[in-house]
Amino acid sequence: MNPPPRPRRSTPISPASPLRFPEDFLWGAATAGHQTEGNNTNSDWWARETRGDPAIADRSGDACDSYHRYPEDMRLLADAGLNSYRFSLEWCRIQPEPDYFSRAEIDHYRRMVDTCHEHGLNPVVTLHHFTIPQWLAAEGGWRHPDAADLFARFTEAILPVVSEGVHWVCTINEPNMIASSTRQDATGLLGNLPQSDPQVSDVLVEVHKRARDVLSSVPRIRSGWAIATQAVQAEPGGEVLAHSYSYAIEDFFLEAARGDDWVGVQAYTRTVIGPNGPRPVPQDSETTLTGWEYYPSALGYGIRNAWDLTRGVPILVTENGIATADDTRRIAYTHGALTALHQALDEGITVRGYLHWSALDNYEWGSYRPTFGLIAVDRNTFIRTAKPSLRWLGDTAKANALAR
Ligand code: BGC
């Protein structure tokens, strides 16, 4: 089966008119538990931070204290004009021990869903965003022989969180990055590019499918998973290498999403591969606080690749953003990314929404330095300050149109 054809729009658009988005388009911002909640002490990441890993500059500590302050986070997004909020559940809070599920924590996340609705925000709930309970990490993490059973059991336990008023559920955030972070033996031509572990990749596909089965008991839920797209571009002579890299790290996971209700596209920058491996970011290119090339069109590449490889599964942009201290660059980047998204809509691709990463300046897996937020967070007082980019994205959402 080929992807559905991409009809061209018949009505010509004048160059000055704003780019309009489909009715019911989701406009939102995303976060993840470990990066914002604070004191996630039962997680594998907390243990890693505590051990003093040399790759970790900062410990997460109190993070943004969103475990307590989430109503304020949601209010700021809603007041700006956004209509959606993506957040994740912390498995290790809900199941801190193999045979113990905390009702109080399940209630906590249910209150988050209710608070979304009080603010007119459509919740997008991620079941797993990188962190696992310490007890599971001690037993091999995703290599545990019963990994799929364990996650299915967790998914059953959290059904009260999503059983009412939740349409969008993401089973696993970036399985492709999880599969690469668990591989240790990757060397050779691909240099420091992430390379996935095939065994863990297969396990994650099974975990995803089992979780979707459990979620299918709630008719209203639409489930999918969210893939880190890489906008892989081959230079002459690099085609074979680019293809094999792209297949293992991205395409395999998109193909596994065929038949899902939706697929999440996450995009930040591009990867250029020449005959001898990945090309460094050109010296004269603008880079962000993560060292990545400023490349807003990455989103268009991610969307097209997802649409083609899933054979037409509806797309939700679950993350896209930039780490910068200059908020004018955040607005420019997001404008570029939304223009690329709109181009994909024009080509006939179904995109259901855009969730910016991130709502808050948060814990960027080892450091607080790369600031991705639409909202600044004072690290001592936790006082939130909306940035101009939040106002800009909220205005775009309210208009459901992007000024050119
Ligand atoms: C992850 C986020 C992360 C962001 C920026 C994505 O890979 O899902 O947790 O903060 O990229 O690095």
C-alpha cells in the first residue's frame, strides 16, 4: 500500500495572507515528569545523578517543582491562548516497588488531567518519558525478560488517569533514543551519532503494542508513540550510510507505528552524512545552547518521513523547539518550523497539532543550562515568568493562523 496521495490546495493564497491551520488543531506545549516535577527519587535517573556521573553537570533536585505547581504552569499556557498540554506520568512514583501501586500518585495524575480541563487544555498524556523505577533498572531495565508484561501491568494500573476526558495517549517517548542509549558497542563510521540496540528496539515495539492493547479498552483513547526524527540528509557518496543509519535509528520505529491511531513527530535539527560519516555543523552556521545546528525546516523532514513510512498515520507534533537564551531566536525558529509544518499540510499530510518543547526552562537531562522554555523558572524561588515567545505562540494559536 502506498501513502495516500497528497492533493494540492486548489485555492491560491495571496503571499500576504496568514497561513491558516485546520479546525480543532491542537496548539500546546510539552513537558516531562523528571524534567519538571522535582524530587523524583525512585527513578533510575535520580540514582544516576546521585552516583556522580561525570556526564551530569547538575542534579535535577527540585526541578521546576511542577509536582506542586502544575496548576500555575497550565494556567500560564491557557491564559496565553494555547489549547493543549502534554505531560508525562512518572512510573517510579506510581509503582515504587514491584508489587505496590500508589493510589495517591494515580490520583495526583488524575488531578492533573482534571486541571487541564478546568483550564480548557486538551491533555496529551505520555506514559513513559525516559525514566524507569530503580527496581526495574536493577533487574536489567528494558532487557528484563518480562518488560512487556511489566509495562502492560503499569498501563492497566494507570487507566483511572486516562479513562475519562483523555483522547491523546503516548505510550513511549522516543523509543529510538531509548534504544540507542542502551547500546554500548556502537563505533565505526557513524562516529558519535546515536545507534540503536536491535534487541531493545524489538522489545520496545512489543511494549508499545501491549500498552496500546490495554488502552484500547477505553474507546475514547487514541494512542501512539513519539519518535525523535533526525532529518537525515545524504551528501553525494553518503547515501548508503545515511540510509542504514536512518533505518535503524528512525525508520524502523516509524514503520512499527503503521496502523496506530497517530504518530508523534519530534524534531530539532538535521543530521548530514557524507561518504565518511556524519558532517560536523558548518563553522558559519548558527548553533543553539545544545550545540545543535539552527535548522527549523527539520520539522518538515520529520513530518514527511513519518507520513511516508507509516503509510499515512495522522501526525501530532509532540515536540519541537530550541535551546536559546535569546527569545527572539525562539520565535524565529518556531515561525520557521510552523511554516514547514504548514507546507506539509498543503501537500495533503494530516497533522493534528503542534506541541512546543518546552513549556518551561527545565532539567535538560544533566544540565539546567540549555533553556528550551516558553516560560522562565527562577531556580531558587520557582517564580515563573512568561517569555515573549509564549505570548507569540498563544496569539498564533488564538488566530489559528501564522502571520508570514
Ligand atoms: C526529549 C526531551 C528533551 C528534548 C531536548 C527530546 O529528545 O524528549 O526530554 O528535553 O528532546 O533535548
